[in-house]
Amino acid sequence: MRTVFLLFDSLNRSALGAYGGDAIATPNFDRLAARSMSFDQHYTGSLPCMPARRDLHTGRLNFMHRSWGPLEAFDNSFADCLRDKGVYSHLITDHVHYFEDGGAGFHTRFDSWEFIRGQEYDPWVPMVAPPMEKFRREFSEKHYPLDRSSKRFQHMVNREVMQDEADFPGPKCFAAGFDFLDRNRDADDWLLMLECFDPHEPFHAPERFREAFPTGYNGGALDWPYYARVTENQAEMDEIRANYAALVAMCDEYLGRLLDYFDRHDMWKDTALVVTTDHGFLLSEHGWWGKCRMPYYEEISHIPLMIHDPRTPQAAGTRCAAVTQTPDIMPTLLGLHDADLPPEVRAHDLAPLLAGTSGKVRDSAVFGIFGGPVGIADGRHVLYHYPVDWRAPGLKEYTLAPQHMTGHFTAAELKTATMVPGFDFTRGVPLMAIDALPDAKRVPMNDGLGFDDDETRLYDLAADPAQKAPVTNHAVQARLVAQAAAEFRAHDAPAETYDWYGLTLKETA
């Protein structure tokens, strides 16, 4: 078996025609849907970027124990498990967060890896005397402060060397992917993880894609919205959304080139193709831009997943209504290569769904951010269950790698550390328990803002798919909370977590 695992970032389900979107033409995602099983109730797990990737590597939720951080020494990784089976793995990525303090240990699990430079605020292009007047003309200060202390300034510098389409990181990722396939497509027992940061912000696409989405806006680049409430006028909103649409169109075209490659080399018969994303993004829906700070609305948490498994050709063009989520990718990848499943895994191989021998793998998907609300979705309803007071003390971070996104834990945090016995997934290894201080540089406290719209709410997605109005249904809410409690128990969540989310969750545990 050979596997191509294509991971986009911030790819909205609603942007794809295969999932009912009609604002952007995505013919190649339609082509993939015709070759694959499309999962209609697929959700995130831990949020956002690196927590999602820890779920992907380990096959279990991690937001109950720790915020954004490195892969831990005791963690399983699907890449290590594949190596034990004799399967070669290669990572191609332009995801800059792997190469910050809080992203260590993920890429080095692969047998080989390639980092494509230039996305977001990647400290890549050195420019001592940048063209400030040019930047002032080309970029809107609403998204790009002319201040070198801003991470966004580095992106303006990086864009100076992105003149042709082939210079953009996304196309470079696919070029590196085709190079890997040219070298290795005739070999067996390998997995290629092709990870494309697009369409994550900043929404900067080659001009030919951007031209397809004209707006009435005529100012500087407006393509990197802050995670905040919408305050823009209609022209600015249209411009931001058009820039996102251009990136989705680019992703669709390059996916098409990959599908062409599969066609040209007859790879469908012996090569699996898994395509998904880590989370979505609010593009002014519900009055917000971004993710993390607000409830995990469907635009953020309900994500696309398409799988072509050559062992089950009958699944091509079908749809699956079973509830699945991000951690299920790990056991599914191992199952494709007959690799052993570590006992710490709590997720599910999706092969029985692809084969039609099972109708479901779980009752609900449970997802969230450390210290924030817990989302529970069962295919009909979704509940965002908030802690009693997310600003209050009481939570601890459990880790042996105390790193936030772009730096280590502070001395104030580390002074609270004590060594405690491990959990059922740490293989007998003790951990540091560190107070989760309210001013710690963890998502979304690292922006100094934290969570907002922080009231528990239940939605009936069948009656209200756009989530315009919460509903009151005590029986449904109690059932979903009980399912979250069961998931907490299955993941050996810390005892204080139950108190953090209130007596209702504790009493059902």
C-alpha cells in the first residue's frame, strides 16, 4: 500500500461544491468526491493548528490536558508506528508553526521531510532596509502595521520574492510532492504527507486566481483579518472574502494536478488518497473573523474529509453520515498499512465505514481548546458547553515540554510546577503539573483577549443549519454533556477538569 495524505489548513467545508458550496468553483474537489467517500459529519478535535496535529499523530484528543505545544516524548506518532511496520514516511510542509518552540517534534518523526519557506510570518527573507513607502502603498494598515515588531511585517518582506506563481509556497509544496512521486511511485510501502498551509490567512493568492473574484475595493492589501468582531464596511468584507476564495480556487487547481497525476500513472488501484483540513475559519459569519475566541461554529469545527481507499472501490462517489473527527485519521492511516494500533489510541479506523460493514464509530464528536468551551456534535445537534468561568484559576497544564507557540513557559508559570503521576497515555512517565495562569501566552490568551460570546448554547442543525438561534432542550443538552463526560473519562482527563466545566459535567462522570 502507498498513501498520499493531503492536509490543507483552514479549508472551509462550505467553500467546496462537493459539500454544497456554490460561491467558488471547485471542480477538482468534485472529481475527488467521485473517486472517494465523502464524510458528511466530520469534525475537528483539539484546536487550533498544533493541537490538531497532535490529535492527528496520536489518535487521541489532547485539549483536556495541555494547550498548544510540542509532541511529547511519550506520545505515539503515526509516522513512528509506520516505521515500525517497515513503511517509509515523508513530510512536505510549508507550515511555519512546526519550526517554532511550540511545534517541535512533529516533523522529525518522519523518515524524511522538506520545509517550504515563506508562509505567514516565517522569518525567511532578510531585509535590513525594507521599502517602507512601497509597503505603505500596497498594504492596508488595517491588516499590516508598518511596524517591524509586528509579525505581519515579515510577511510583507517575504512577499517581495513571490513574484511568479511558482514562487508561492503552496505551488512549491505540490512541486515537491510531484518530485517525491516521480522518485517513489513505483516503490511500495510509503506514506507521503503533503501539507499545504493554504488557504490559511494571509489570503495571498497568485494574481490569476485573484482576478476571478473582482470586488469594488481599491485600497491596499486586506487579506489577514484579526480574530475579532466584524467592523469593516461591505467593500472591505467583500475584499477579504474574495482573497480567501482565490486561495481556495488555487488549492482546487493544484489538487486537480494531483488527481491528474493519479490518472496518468494509474495510481488509483494501489494508492490511498486522504484529503482533509485541521479546522475552518469564520469569514464574517456570526459577526466574527477567525477562530478560537468565539464558539466553535460549524464554519470552524465541521470540516471536509474525503478518502479514496483502493481496497474498497465500491466506496467511490458515496457519502458517509457517521460522526467522525480528526483523531480518526491516525488509526485510519495505520490501518491502510496493517500497522499495529497503540493501546493509547482512543480514535477509530474508518475502514469499516468505507467498506460498508459498519454504520458508525461513535455517538458524537467532542472537540475544544484547552480552557475553553467543549463542543459536542452528534450529527443533529451541537452544544458549546462553556466552563463556569474561563478566567478563574483551577486548571493545570500537564507536560514535559513546557513551550507555548513562540516561546517557553515563563518563570511565573514554571514556579508553580510540581511533578505528578502520569496518565494512562504517558506509559508510566510522570509529568509537570503547571498552573494555567490567566495571562499565559496560550491560544487565545496570547492575544490578550481570550474567549468571547462565552455562554453555553445548543443548536438544532437540522432546523437551523446556519445557527441563527440557540434552542432550549434540556434532554438533548444533558445527553450531549454525558457524552462529553464519557469522552473525558476515556481520555483519563484530570480530575479538576470536571469542576472546571461545572457540576452538570461532574455529576454525569
